[in-house]
Amino acid sequence: MKIAVAGIGYVGLSNAVLLAQNNTVVAVDISAERVALVRLRAAAARLARRLLPRPAGSEHPRRAALEHPRRVA
């Protein structure tokens, strides 16, 4: 599902993050500074996920099943 969130203050950002776990979310705000900060933190989070090793057993079962169809999670 595609969802748009207007305003990325305390409530809007929290809702956008929660909804983005299972949906495509676009968040907008009138503050360019706030948008830049969210983009910067999102980019840092993506980089950290790529670079940091995951602890054993922390793999999401549904994602593992999709990536490894023969493996039952």
C-alpha cells in the first residue's frame, strides 16, 4: 500500500516509520531543514545496516523464507 504522511514532526515521523515497516511511505514537510535531517539519518541507517554484521538468529523469518525459498523458517 502507498501512504503519504503530511508533516514529519514528532507524531508524523513516528507514524511514517511505523507504517514504513509494511508499506511504501512518502513523508512531506514544509521545513527543508527537517527533511534534510530525516534524509541524512535514513542514509546513515541504510549504511549501518550494510556495514554492521547481524547477530546470529536475528534474521527476519519471512525475509529469510523469501531469500532462501527452500529453507523453512
